[in-house]
Amino acid sequence: MSAITTHVLDTSEGRPARGMAVILEFKTSESWSELARGSTNSDGRITDLLPKGKKIDPGLYRLTFETQSYFEDNQTRGFYPYVSVVFEIQNSEQHYHIPLLLSPFGYSTYRGS
């Protein structure tokens, strides 16, 4: 399993958000550098964003969820064209799971397990 994983639930539909594009970036001194990109599976998860065993460094990371294309694919009009979640990793030996609970007009996130 990747050191950083995610799970997206479409709370307006009560189901996983299948097929959503997600981009993972790392903050360098002056800009964001893309590390990986993926798409949620049928369970709304991405467990292989980074290759298994790939070490992560302490620092700031950003997951960007492409919500507009997801909503368009599901014939729904959403308010947020994308959602960016910035988080800090201090202990690179831990696993970081960043879920997103999503509806067309709101979202929330938390550190999962």
C-alpha cells in the first residue's frame, strides 16, 4: 500500500466517488512538485498513489481532487471545480490516509487510518 492513500465518498449519493482524478504534490522551497496522479477505483479509493515502499519526506503535501469532471460525469452541477487539501507530514514512517467527504455544495476531510 502507498504511504499516502485517499478515499472519496459522495455523500449526496451515499456511495463511493468512482473515477475521480487526484493529484499528489510536494511543496518545494518555491513551488509545488507533482509526485503522482491517479483515479479512484469502484470503492472510491486510491491505495497505490505512490509505489509500494516509496519513502516520503517530512514536509507539506497537497492532494487535489478534480471534482468538476467527476460531477459532470455524473450529470450533477457542483460548486467547487476542485478541492485541494494541504497537509503536513512530520513522521515519514507513518501511513497517511486523507479521506474526502463530498457533496455538490460542500466537503470535509480528516486524517483517517
